[in-house]
Amino acid sequence: EFPDSIRMILTGFSDIEVIIEAINSGRVFRYITKPWDENELRMTIENARQLFELQSSNRVLMDELQQKVEEQEQTLKLFVRYVPEQVVKKTLENSQDSIFEGELRNVTVLFCDIRGFTPLSEVLSPKEVVGFLNEYYQIMTMVVKQFNGSVIQFVGDEIFAAFGALEMYPDNEANSVYCALKMMDTLPLLNEKYKEKFKTEIEIGIGINYGEVVAGNLGSEDRIRYSVTGDTVNTGKRIESITKDHPGSILVSDSLYQKVKELVNVKAWEPLFVKGKKDQILVYEVLGVK
């Protein structure tokens, strides 16, 4: 009933082997033989009392520490839902002064947007819209992770992902295109579930670009977020916006096409202007894997 009690034995029995066995098997604090000195006995009892209090205090501290550790683990798990896990790991490894230091990287950026979502969302209640978007995000995020990409941001019904920003892999460029094709293949899962409410099929458009970006944390001392910025990102977004008039299409930039042209079948589009670019750009529509 009281396993943490301090145990002492006062006895006239003095067999040394029995004493050792009693100490080891019975967790005996002191083995005191007759006759004993009263002052020494009182001191021994006081030492035992102090040891018991110390062990009790340590036990309380260990319980509190365990609770704190569990709370921190829960906080970290929740935090990872807001920030990519690789960012959390890297931030914890770096000093406070270095978390705002961005780095130049050649990465592939992917933008995926639901075409014509605003009129579709009008047939749902706000709660149903949130439920649909969460399900859409969940399914597409799993696809991005499957191809070693990282979701950087959700904006409305748009998903912004990057390949090679947080962790470098040998096939980032190819993975981004395979990811886009898988996203298209996965869309029927949502359409099957929501076709009765939307009365039409959901369509998405995807734009992908490759080039140099600055990857790192942006913000202030009070609020920061991981971001991938640069002209490569802006151009990728512009390419995705072209799909507004061509739903169901995957468009890639020339810089990305040169990296994957041996892997996929494409249809070259006529050079066209996009917002923010003074010169025309080349885009290719991905038709499938070779």
C-alpha cells in the first residue's frame, strides 16, 4: 500500500548474507543490530525522514516535468499543422538572430486553384464551404507530400506548394509534374461526394514554374511565417491564372519544361503575355507521362 516508505530493520540477527539479501530484495534503508545507540538511532530516523521528503519532492517534480513535456509535445504537434515540419525543425536548430536569414535556392513552385469556385460556394452554407475546403486541402496535401513537396500556403481555394524549398531531392522538377497529374487524378473523389450539392463537377487549374527564389521566414518579432518569394513565384502564379479560361489543364513554364521534357508529353502553346511581364513567355500544357 505504501511502496515508497523508507524501511529500516532493528534486529539481533547478524548473519551478513541475510543482511545483504534483506537490503537488496527489501530495499532496506538501514539494517540496525542490537544493541543500538539511541542518539545514533534518532539520527538514522531523521536521515530517513529527510530522504523520504526528498524522494517525495522529486516525484512531484518528475510528474510536473512529465506534464510539461506532454504539453510541449501537444503544442509542437499543433504548431506543425500551421508551419511545415521541416521549418519547425530548422528554426529550433538555429539561433534567434538567424531565423530571418533567407537563402537562395532553385526550386519548383506549384499553384493549384479551383476554377469558378465563387459561384459554386454560393450553394453551400459558410460551414459547408469550410468543410469542403478542408477536405480538398487534406486530399491535395497528401498528394503533395507523396511527391516530396511542401505546402507553403493556403489562400482561399488556392494551394501554393514548393519542391526543393525546404528539403532538396534529386527529382524535384519531375515530382512537381507527377504531383500535378496525381492531383487531377484525385479530383474525382471530391466530385463524387459533392456532385449532388454542386450540380456540376469541380475543375482545377495548375501552373508550375522553376527558378531561383529566396526561401526563409518573413515577418516581425511578433509574427513570422515561412515563405518562398521572388519572380519565379510570381510567374508561377501568373501561369496558373491562365487556366481560368482553360480549366482542367496543367501548364508549365519553359524553364521547367527543359528539366522534364524527356519524361512527359506536352503541347506547346503560342507565346503569350502575362501580367507583370513585359515580354511574352512560353508555356506548355502537360498531357501525360511518356
